[in-house]
Amino acid sequence: MFDIGFWELSLIGVVALLVIGPERLPSVARAAGLWVGRARRFVSTVKADIDQQLKTEELQRIVKQQVDNTGMHEIMEQAKTNAETFKRQAEELAEAGRETIAIPTDDHTTKPPQDDKNA
């Protein structure tokens, strides 16, 4: 948080000893430690709340994206179902057309005359 080294802390301690005095210095140091602890807890709580809010927003975005994709998925499934229905109907119509057209299978069909020149 703060970039305070050993020498800076030593200087603050010496100034505090001179200003406050040796009798009151332990109680002041204890109170300062309590305040620093409370401040750290407050900062960590705020940081955790912000992280939680960011995660919540991210999850809401993902859920919205999934809902949007699900709508597209339903449209694709419906299109696939319609295509299969059309294919099945086309096959049924083709089958019905084959039944109505009679194709002769006899060998009595007329054959084109063969030239004797090629033989």
C-alpha cells in the first residue's frame, strides 16, 4: 500500500517518542495498530465486494449470451425439422408418382433396326 522502509519507520518512531513521551507511547502505538487493522479490513471488504460485483456482472453477461444463443439454437432446430419434413413429403410424392406411371418391363419393345454394314 505505502512504500515505507525501515529507516522511515525508525524516524517516525523517534519523532513519536520525543513528541508523545515514553509513558503514553505504548497506548498510542496500540491504538494506531487497531486503526490500521480496521482500515485494512475495510479496504479488503470493499475490494471483495467490488470483485463479487464484477463476477456477478460477468455471470449475468454470460447468461444473457446463452439465452441469446438458445434462441438461435431453437430457430436452427426448427429449420432442421422443417427441412426433414419437406424431404419426407418430397419422397412420398416421388413414390406416389412412380406408382402411377407404368414402365413396361417386357422385352417386346421395339428395337431400332441394325445396319448390316457394321456387322
